[in-house]
Amino acid sequence: LGSVERLVGVLNPDLLEKIPMILQMLYTSDLVEEEALQAWREKPSKRYASKEVATLVRKKAQPFFVWLETATEDEEE
């Protein structure tokens, strides 16, 4: 996820608007588990991008997390 953050936030900022779709693809393809996504969401790091870029990527990713919460609620019913 850090590499995706760097790719989208630093190397290709034109992809920022697509971060929700990128995360959804990683999740639905079983490449990243929900727990890892939630942990990534909660703790921006300066390891792969500046704190500002990390925060921006997470802000742009919000529609994915709304979708994920809805999908999780539907599975529990």
C-alpha cells in the first residue's frame, strides 16, 4: 500500500482521482485484506511519501472506505 501511495501521490498525481478504484481492485482481487487497508488508512506514514501527500491520498480514498463499510455491513446481514 505504501508503494501504491507513492505511485499515485508522488510519481503519477494524475491518478489521485482513481485511488478508490485502485484500492477496490486490490481488495476484490484478494491482494490486500481489509485489516491491512484499515491499518493503512488510520496511520499516514512519511516512509513512501511526505505526510501531506499521504494524507491527501487517504482523503481521495474515502469513497473506497465508504464502499468497504457498506460491503462489510451487507456481508454481515
